[in-house]
Amino acid sequence: MTLDQLNFVRSILTGVGKDKSKLHTMNLGVLAYKELDPIDPELAINISNLNCISSKISSGLKVILLHK
């Protein structure tokens, strides 16, 4: 489930996926803090950042990725 969510966000960010309706139902932030923070805090921060980005995209904000 988590890998599916990560792949979905990736497809949206790369322009492959066009249907953004599922972004409202994602729970990556909860996963980051409950499951990953004790094990890998750096990964938890990155997943939390991804959750923030996907939330902004679902609200209609255009996000420009800096690595491009």
C-alpha cells in the first residue's frame, strides 16, 4: 500500500499520471511519524515532506521541483 502511494505521487510529479483525486485519501504523513520515525528519522522527514507536497498538489497548487 505504501509503495503504491509513493509510486502514485511519483507518477503525478513526473506528469505520467493525470488523475489527482486520490491525493486527498493518502496517509503518508501518518506512516512517516508512527512507523518510520523510530526506525529511520531521515526517511520519515522525507516522507513527511512528500506528504506536504502531495497535499499542496491536491489543493491545486503547482509545485516546481528543484532538482529539474
